[in-house]
Amino acid sequence: MPVTGKRTTLQDYVQSEWQNKNQNRGLGAVILAIAEGSRQVQLQVQQAALVDALGTTGETNVQGEIVQRLDEASSSIFVKTLSDSGQVAAIGCEEIENPVILEEEIGGEFIVLMDPLDGSSNIDVAVSIGSIFGIWQKNAGETVNNDSLLKKGSEQVAAAYVVYGSSTVLVLAAKGTVCGFTLDLESGSYYETHSNIKIPADCPYYSTNEGNSKVLDESTKNAISMLRDKYSQRYVGSLVADFHRNLLKGGIFAYPADINRKDGRLRLMYEANPLGFVAEQAGGAASTGYERILDIPPRELHQRTPLILGNKNVVESTVSVISGG
Ligand code: FDP
């Protein structure tokens, strides 16, 4: 079916936002590299069962988790498209232990941290999954090394994610704006379908793994119980898909610390920072339960964090119960 109406393509959007302006000029190329990578990943996700690409590689990643074959394929695809953009100095990836430093060969300006395929446990069962990206600009005159990737979330210049769901949607956030683009499978182009996204003030949903209730401390248990009393539960189990629904419909996602995982489960640099940035640009908030996610000075690339994310008022009231405030 042909695309209806006069819609802006991602290419045109990026061109008018960044390509012709000196500041962040190369950012457009980074975004288009993410878009091209996601187009290729989307094809692999769709075809996986037919081309024998499901299942595990038999290896565990740096997080100690089993690597899915599509995790590995997605990671290679995005490393290639980002490298080819000529604008990326370094890439940090959830699936790769050490950063890929490209600066010497390419001389790019941007640092990209990514979860190339989020929601691994949903890959083999045709449930929505996605890719997540945080984008930083290197400091003026900086020679990029491994430590250059350890920047605070508040320093991101942009963040993006893609959901491979009933349609493929790319959401892009830069200072003060969040827009969504839907992939047209026929042309392979993304078209703007959601402009100026703001998290609705109403919060119909909460998303959390209720199975973890038994390992929460008392105050966190109370916070989850408050959410349970007020809202309907929706939990896909792919952070990116849960977040996308909550961003468009209103809601809060909570993966708090528990008595076995004091540092939480999700990754600060690949998941919490980028989605925290998107949430804040859309009028929402992101917290560990004790502090703003984007203020955390990172200690290491693969660090974990508790995450309370979504509607600002509800994040604040949840945090106040967790922290006993
Ligand atoms: P997954 O391990 O399947 O990749 O990134 C981690 C993540 O999924 C998130 O996408 C998801 O929200 C969360 O873990 C699910 O964790 P639980 O299975 O513990 O609920």
C-alpha cells in the first residue's frame, strides 16, 4: 500500500535539522546509519525462523548472559553501518566487552552506545523487541580512548530506539523534541508518523516483573503495591517495547533493585541512559529510586542500574515511596 498524505521522510527531517547546520552536522549521518542498520535488522528478525537464524550461539556475553544468534548479527550490522557513516569515533555495545574505537581510521566526532537487540528472551517467540542507542559528542580536541565512553547520560546529544513490533518504529530524541518514524517496508524508508511526542499526563499502565515481588525490600514492595492498586499492568518483558507503549499511552516502567541485585538488572549505558533521555525530552523522568539516571557518573561500560522510568509525576511518587521520602 502506498504511503498516504504528505509525510516527511527521516532523511528529509535529518537534513533540515542537522545536515545544513554547523552544530552537530555529522549527527544526521549517525541517525541515518542507525536507520539503515535497523532496516537490515528488521529483515533478519522477520526472516529468522526461515533462514535458521534463531537460537543461541552457544556463548555467553560480558554480562554472563546467553548470546542469541540475532544479538550477534544485529551487533555486527550496527557496528558496520555506524562505522561506514564516517562520523563515529567509538562504539560501545552491550554484546561486546571492549569499545570499538574508530577514531584513528575515521576521525569521527560521535560516541554511540547501544543495545543492538533488546528483549533477547522474546526473540524466538515473535514478540516485540528493539534496538537502543545513546549518542554523545566527543569533547573538543579529545583523543578518544575507552574512558571517553564513560560520560553522564545528561551529556547525550541525542538518543534513539527502534521497536520491531507489529510495525517497525524509530523514535528519535534530541534537545526538546521527540519524533517517531514508521518504516515503509516497500520503499525501505522511514516516514514521520508521530511528531512532538509528549508522555500523556494520565498514567493508565505500570510495567514491572511481578514475579520479583518476593525479593524486594519493604519500601520497594510498598511502591509496587501502590502502582498495582492504581494502574493496570502491561509487561511485554522487552524494555524497549514496554517503554514505547508507556511513552505513547502514558505509563511507568519499574525494574527496581532487589535484595539479590542491589545494582538492579538493566544496563545504565545501553538502556537506562538513552531511554531516560528520551523520557525527559518527552516530559517524563528516569530514576534509580534514589537519584536521576542522567546524573549518574558511570564507573564502567557494562554497569547495571535500577530503573524507574516514564510519567514524571508517577516516577516521583514511586521514588518517594522507595526512598522512604
Ligand atoms: P532481555 O534479558 O530479554 O534482553 O535487557 C534486558 C531485558 O530483556 C529487558 O529488555 C527486559 O525489560 C528485562 O530484561 C526483562 O527482565 P525479566 O525477564 O527479569 O523480567
